[in-house]
Amino acid sequence: MNDLAIKNFIAEPIQRNKVEFWAATTIFVFALFSLSVENSPNRPAFEEAGIRHLFYEHYFWPQLIRFTVIYMAFLLLNFKVVPNLIRKNRIWLNVFLILITFIGVGLMTGITDTYYKAYHFSRFESEQATWDYIFQGSFYGAFRLLLMFGFYTVIKYTGLYLISNSVAIQSRYRMITQDVLTAFIVWMVSVFILLVFNIGEEITVVWAVISLCALLLYCISFYAIIPKSLAAKHPLRAYAIRVILIQVVAYLPVAFLLLPLLNSEDAAFGISFFNALFQLFITAPGAWVLYKRQLKGKEEVYVLRKELGNSTANLDFLRSQINPHFLFNALNTLYGTALQENSERTAQGIQMLGDMMRFMLHENMQQKILLSRETEYLRNYIDLQLLRTSASPVIAIETNIEDVLEQKYIAPMLLIPFVENAFKHGISLQQKSWIRISLHSDRNKLYFDVYNSTHKKSEHDPEKNTSGIGLVNVKQRLELLYPEKHELIIRETPEEFFVHLTLEL
């Protein structure tokens, strides 16, 4: 594994560090709980030497200090020293920290062992000989722990390398997923920490075997047994039968595996039987529940993707409805302007229309655009309409559209339908008409108001009984794009039509 690959592993270590920290802390807490047992493992050695055994002096406090020192040393080396060495930051300083940690653990272990192993004072001719023996053993133990930590570091970064290449590995071996590799690394870490804290040979072996069997059964069940069982008439029954057969077949191999580790035939077969029960009643049901939950999750994701596709299609359809509708109105405006035979105004109108069409071809295809671009489009539309209405003395148009200086974003073509509706239904060249438009933004809120006069339509007006598609479309878009983030108020009287929109950007 090259330097670049290793550095990639430590580029974003926060989540991994959390897992390691809590795994080490959990084992440390369990080690502390183990000290509450009154039957100290070193009591028989004291009784054999004819020395009175004091629980707190000869067992509790020495082990508490030892566990704490080892725990703190692990945190220092694992989260500070090793990452710095891999980054090649202050190499000699971190090498010095390793040396200081080794000496510190050796000294503290030796000091605590003068109490924990005080029975040795009756076996040597002098206290100095006893101290030499104890401290030699403590430094040997510290060196052994340092080697074990080095072994752990190699395991960890090898595991991280496997995880980083889990996609390629899974393409060849379907069961070896990133989650499985992560669980395997956690298993190795937990066994390592149990060995470091010297919790007890039997406890370590039981945990290592049962947890590894649980991991293997989970993988086999999740990727092989359960999918095959679902095809049966009674899936759960078929799954249970297969798991029982596996435990029956695995009983003797597990027992023979435990036999050389425990040196006890009764313990090996007893733990193997307990392992079978644990896998049958804990691991197998857990794998079944997790698989069904994942299956349900995949179904929900499929439904959501389908609904999202429909929503996207609806948005595209609404946009396609809006654009031709606007172009029809704009062309009518230019047609009326051209009839006045004023080439300057016509050219100005064509330029505005060109800017607006450019907006629709580019920004309108984006999910979000700058609010300043939307207001610019809005002003162009109003100016274009003013070319048609400015010559009429009975039409009053007031606008108060604030400049937007901040980087705020909005869905495109969201405001124009309200203004378009106002010009379409609120303007009459023969009757007194008015439109008032205001736009104001404050922090992440947008306030948009449109007032327009209303006029009774002629009996021969083809649009007398139609409300148009603009407002219907914009309501649907607001529901799709800003659910629970907008407030739309529309009020209509015989003389006035009013729209108020509050939008959370």
C-alpha cells in the first residue's frame, strides 16, 4: 500500500475515529466492571505464598491504574502519533512519544505489579531481586503491548484499504461488502483490545468465536439463505430449517476449534452448544429482520424515484405550457407596437423580447437561478408591456421592485405568471385600469404583491369563462418546489384582483 493510499485513509478520519474510540471505551468500561468481582484471580497465589490478600490494595487499585494507563496510551498512539507518522509530520517527535509511552506503560505496570504480584516477595532472597523480576516482566509486557499495537495498526490500515476497494472486491465476491469488511475490522479490534486488557482467556475466546460465527452466519443468511428461502411456500420456516442444519453441522467443528484454545473438553463442547443457541435465537432472527427491513426500504426508494420522475415530468410539462403562452402574448404586443409605425419602439421591444427569450433558453432550464436574474426578467416583461400601454392615459402602472444584491436563488419563471395575469385581465385600453407590483426580500424571505383592476368582460369575449393556465401552473409548481415553504393568498373582488406570495428561499 503506497503513501498516497494511506493518506487517503486519514483524510477524513472523523467517523472512523468515533468507531474506534467508542469500541476502545466500551472494552475499557467492561474491564472496569470486571474489577467488581470479589474473587480476585491473583488471590490463590497470595494464599499459596502465605500472604494475606487485600482486595483493593492487591487487586482493584493496581488493575484500575493499569487499565487506565493502557487505555490512555492507546488513545495517544492511535489518534495522534500514528496518523502524524503516516503524514510524515514531526517524525522524530512522534518516535520520541512512542518511546516515552513505552517507558511510561512499563514503569506504571511495574509499580502496580509490586502490589498486584506482591506474593513474589516471598519467593526471592531480597526485595531488589523481586523488583528486578517484576520490572523486567512489566517492560517485557509493555514491549509485547507495543508489538500488538503495531499488529493492530497493520490490521486496521489493511482493512481500510480493503474497504476503500470494496466495490472491486464485491464485483468478484458478492458477500464481501463494505459493511461486512467494516464488521470484520471491528471484530479484529475488539479481540485485540480484549487481549490487551487481559480480561481473561476464556472470555476472550468465547467472544472471538461467537462473534465471528455470528458475522459469518449473518453474511451467509443475508446473501444466500434468505433470498433462496423467500422463494419457498413458507419462507420463514424454510429459513429456520436451513439455519438449524447449519448449526448442527457446525457444532463439532466449533468444539474442536475451541478445544486447543481452552484445554478443556467440557468447556469446549459447552461453549459450542451455547454458540449454536446464540446463533439460532439471536443472530438468525436479527438477520431476517434486517433483510426484510432492507427489502422494504428498497421498495420505498423505488416508489420515491418513480414519484420523483413523475414530479419532474410535471414540472417540465408546466414549463412547456408557460413558455408558449407567454410568447403568444409577447408577439401580440409587438404586433400592436408595429401598427403604430414607430420603428424605435419596435426595435426596443424586439431587444427586450430577445433578452427574455435568451433567459428562457438558458436560465429557465436550471433548477434554481439567482433572484436578481428573475427580477431582471420581470422588469423586461413589464417594460415590454409598457410599450403597449404607455400611450393610454387611462392606464396607471406602478412598480416597486427592489434590487437584490445578495446571492439568493429561486426557481425560474415563478413570479412572471402573476404579472402576466395582471396585464392580461387588468388592462383595458377603453376603461380606467391600474396595476401595482411590489417585490421585497428580507433575509431568506421573499414578499411579492400584485394588484390589478378588473373589468367585466364582453359577452362576445372568447375568454369570458376561462381563467387561463398561468395561475394554475404556478400553484402546482409552488406545491412541488416549495412544499410548506410558501404562502399564496389570492383575493378577487368586482373591482380588484390581489395576489400576495411569501416565499422561503
